[in-house]
Amino acid sequence: MPVFAANPTRRAASAADPGLDRAVKQAVLIGLIVVLALPTARGYSAWLGWMPLWLLGMPLTAWWTLHRFRLPQRSAAVAIHPVRRRPRAQARRRFQPAAPHRLSRAA
């Protein structure tokens, strides 16, 4: 039987940056107000395409991804000392003798 209880530790670990969250929320609200207030914003633009997609759809998608997928955290050790690979010689092609070609005979 699956348990559908919220896990508070997982929720705290996936918290988004408050400044970025606020900016995306403002973009969604401004887009909603523009789409509702201006009839032109509900139409199609030759340069941008369908306007509600860019005014509402994309900011809502950004907001969903901000809360659904965590941004990767960089540790201090990785930022200071990046992993370096030792230099190696470039791989070379091996010489293979050409196989004799058999020509098909015409009938």
C-alpha cells in the first residue's frame, strides 16, 4: 500500500532560491494581467508566435521546473580545484590492408 504523506526533509532540501522564485512569480503575475487586460496579448504575433505561450506558458513552466527540479549545488572543493586529466597522446588509426574487391559479373 503506497503512502502519500509529504516528506518534510525532502521538501526542505528542494527549496528554491527565494529571489529567483519571487522573480518568476512576478513574471507569471505580470503575464496573467497583460493577457487578461489586453486583447492584443491573446493573439498571434508574426515575430513571437502565440502570445499567451510567452506571457503565461513559459513563465509557468519555469516556475514548475524551479520547484520540481533542484539546481545542482557546487561544493567548495570542486569550485577551487577542478578535476584535471593528464595529457595523453591522440589515438591513431591502425593500418589495415585493403581487402581485394570482387567485381560482380554482368550476365
